[in-house]
Amino acid sequence: METVFGRKQRVNRFRRADSPANMRLTERDLLLMAHVAKHRFLSTEHLQAIDGGSSQNVNRILRVLFDHGYLDRPLAQIASTVLDGSKPIIYGLGKRGAQALRAHGCKINDQVDWTEKNSRAGAIFIEHTLERAGFMTALQVACRERDDVNLLEANEIICDAPEATRRSREPLRWQVERVERGRKEIFSVVPDGLFGLSFPDGTTSYFLLEIDRGTIPLRRTDTYGTAAWRKNIEFKLRTYYEGWRADRHVEQFGVKQLRVLWVTSSRVRMENMIQIQKAVTDGRGSALFLFGSADELRSSNRLDFDWISGREEAVRLV
């Protein structure tokens, strides 16, 4: 795993070679860049796991792609390494990488300067994106190792969704209409991801993904109507639950079964969230929600992991 450490090494790892050797893009190069493009940011650990080959070879390829401008190493990651020590290098899609992927048929926005966009990305945004990417890449690898389950990506599910969702600028935005303090309002949340697991018998389980890094409060404490009032876990749980009771999943995605998968920052926070969703569901708890802590997930296979449902039952994804 390639890491960032020490002042001199940090500078060298973020400076492209002045005269990089000539190279020819290979299918492996394009696949690695496509994975970065899909997830926005990926670390060397993620890319090594997805590639499945030698870690040293993957690191060498990534360095060459960086030196030639196909991939970027966002500078915002340097600050976190000073505070937390060595970490895997983080990559974003570079300007030349976007051009190469478009030339090979990938749908990459040609109105965006990806290198400039990467330079503006802040550390908090990158860290949250990496948490999501880490979960999805680990799930992809877990599914690849089994022959009884297939991973469906968000774009595949949206392609089969109702027309309104396919045309939406935010196809994952989950909305519900409810009366709050005598006024009818629209409340919404945007999950961090959507995926499905399909099985040989023709059935499919669908999941919305929520990555909770512990950066927002569990309950609302601000005055009703403020922007901060909606930035809390209780608001999200209530919006998902009420939307699910109103068959929002059928209307939005055209699926009859769906769960909301929560990856929380700690076991204690997870237990608090379970109690909050019990209050939201009038004490019953709901199988709509599955919870797991990031600490426990890091050493576990996503498919074999025992998630805890809103009814405090152990549940596996397969």
C-alpha cells in the first residue's frame, strides 16, 4: 500500500515527474480510471482490492497515471496525514483521464475541469466520499468472491426505474409530504448510495446506503424552520420511515422491497440511533433499517456481517 509520510516524502508524492517515461494506455489503466471516476475518489487500498492483482504493480500503474496527468492526488489529503500519520494515497480523476475515458465511450461530463474540481475538494468532503467508496468497493469484492449473489449498481437500478426518476437531476432524493405544525410540507433526504443484490432464484434485495461519520447531532435541537433543524439523524430516520410507509420506494424506484443500510461511526452511536428509530416508529422498531458500526465492519465481509435491524435482530444481507 502506498502511503504518505514525512515532510519530504509528502512533497514528492504530490509532485509529478518532470519528464515521465512514455506510456501507452492499457485496458487495465482504463479500468482503474473508470473506478475512480465512478466513486469520485479512491485510495490505493481500494484500487488494489478492486484490481485483485499485485499491490506493487497497482501502485506502479497509479504513479505512472498520476505523472502523466490521468489521475490527480488531491492536496487536501496532506493535512490529515500530518495529524493522523501515514495513510493510503487518495486519487481523483485527472483532466487527461476524463478525456481518455470519454474517448473510450464512458459518459464523463465534458464541461468539467476535473483537475480543478479535485483541487477545490475539501478534506471533509473527501473523507466522506472515501467512506462511501470504501463500503461499495468492499461489497463489490465480496460479491465477486461468491457465485450466489450479483451486485447491482445504482445506475442499473435507475435505468429500470419509473420515468420521473430516470429524468430527475437527483434520482436518489427521497421525499415525503407531511403536516408539520399545521402546515403541509415536503421533507427530503439524499442517501449516499443505492445498490441491489440479486440471487439465482430471480429475487433481488435493494438498499439505500447512509454513511454516518458522527458529524451531525442525533436529535434536532434548533428552532423549527432553520436549515440546521433538518440536519440530524432523527429527521433522516423519520423521513425514510414515513416515505417507506407511503410506498415511496415503489413510486421512485419501482421496487417492492427496500431497506436503509446505516454505517455508523461507533457502536455506542449505533445503539443510540436504534433507540431513536424506535421512538420514530412508536416503540415498535422497523425492519426497514439495518445498522452497523464502521469499526466492526472494517474487519468483516460485508455479506457475512451481522447487521442489527431496527427490531434489534441480527440480519445478513444474503
